[in-house]
Amino acid sequence: MLSTVFSLALLPLLAAANPQYGYGYGPAPGPSSSAAAPAPSAPASTSSQVNINVAPDGNFVFSPANVTASNGTLVTFFFPNGGIAHSVTQGDFSNPCQPIAAQNGVNGFDSGLQQGVQFTLNVTNDQIPIYFFCKQQTHCGLGMVGSINAPSTGNTFDAWQAAAVKVGANEQNLQDNGPVIGGIGAVATAAPAASGSSGSGSGSGSGSGGGNGAMGLAASSAVAALVGLGMAMVLA
């Protein structure tokens, strides 16, 4: 009789110490999973700062691809870190998918092939259109081009993109020699810089796990004490 009463008294504490049996103070732990890291995303643009995503969601595009920016506006490109390098290379409307030729000794800007960085241009002449493209193999021919201050008629962004797509598979492979500082109509004053990263907020999960562990430890200690008491009662 004494052993039966003792066993019934022991059951709740065993359940508390071992919630996987279905009687714990919370749900049974499920399989662990790792949430996919969000793709890098440019913040919203302002009147003096235009932000552009490079290859968002793995698509070979710039977003937005055609922007308007007055003199002194900064245009920053946010590159993903997804395994494929891209570039922001200044181009020539009349010769799509090729770097613009130097003018008066000034070369066009070029970020070089990059991942996980930011590349910023300062608009210096808002009276001329500025065309750019990605020089990664085949990307320009797939339509990965963009423009700043392109006109609404004539040499429009749509015409620039159509010309690039027309090049298609005949796109010439371009050698990457790294960033080129400078530019015509918009100037890159510095090489690309690494993008900042923020914490994942894992502290909450760790705190929850610690709380469950403490509860299990306390319950296990109580079980041990009760077992000792029961043994003493039996031997008395």
C-alpha cells in the first residue's frame, strides 16, 4: 500500500522533469529549424539619397532600374551576398554592354564585380543621361541595365534595355580589373564598402531554453528528494 501511494505521488514530478512524456509545463520540443536569412534590401530613398537594389531576389535586374537625381544626390547600390558577383559599370547608349570610353581623360565609373557591398555615386551633371549595366558574363544581354536621368523620349531607359537584350548571347566577356573611381555625369569617389549587418535576435530563444532547463533541473531535484524520503519510510 505504501509503495502504491508513493508511486502515485511521484508521477507529477516525473512529468515535470521529463515534459516529453506529455505532462510537462509546456509543449514537447519540436524539430529545430534555421530560418532563411532575409535578402539584403536597400532602405527607402529620400530627396538627396537614392537607393538601388542589385539583383533583388536573385533576379538579374536593378531595382529601381531608372531613377531621376539632381546634382549632389547620392545614388547607392546595395549588392547581395548570394554567390554571384555583379557590377555597376558605366555604359554608352550607342554601344550597349560595353564600358563607356574615356572623355577628356575621365573614365566611366565601375564598381568591379562585387558581393555584399555598397557602391555610391555622386551626381555631378543632371543634364545628361547616365547609363550603366552589370558586366558579369551574360547579365547585360539578359537586360540587367539601368539609368539615371534618362530622357522620356529618344534614348530612354526602355530603349537602352532593349538594345542590351538585342546584344543577347553575343555579349562580349569583359575582364574585371576591380573598381574604377571617377565617372562621367556621376562620380564614384570611393571604392565599394562592405555592407553592415545586424544581429539575428537569438537572445529570446536562448532565454526560453534556459527557463525550461531550470524548470527541469528543479523538478529532477524534487524527484530525488522524494525518492530518498520514500526509501527512508520503507526502511523505518
